[in-house]
Amino acid sequence: MEIQPEEGGEVKYPTGPYKEGQQVSVEAIPKEGYVFAGWTGTVSGDANPLIPVLERGQKLMAHFERKTYALDVHVQGAGRVTEQVIR
């Protein structure tokens, strides 16, 4: 199980052992400031939780993205506006 980017969140699933062909619920949990963007690998999509059928050699990656917000700036009168990203 991989997470991209690593700081974007975590993946929760029940502890094994598992049998090949078994279904297991896998849930992507985003951290503050991130949203879940989807799964890639042997199984892909955006279902969350995802319930794949387990197979030997299966790979699964959870993708997270930083939340984004639109910002409209309207200036009235004299002055100027500068852009600065604060983390």
C-alpha cells in the first residue's frame, strides 16, 4: 500500500492475514488541508472506501491533493494587492 504524497493522508484496512480472492475494505483518510483524489494500481477509481478482491502481487496507491480555494479580489480606490502563499 502506497500513499502519494505521504503527508496527504493515511489508509486504513483490517489486519491480515488475508486469503487470495477475499474482499477487504480499504479507506483513504485525508489529513487536514488535503482531499482524497483516487486510487491507482491493480485497482483504480475514486470509491472510498474501496473493496477490492485481493490477489497475489496486487499494488494499490492512494492519491491525495491539497485543498484549493478560489479567491476573487476587488480593489476599490487607490492601492495594490500582492499575492503571498502562507503555509
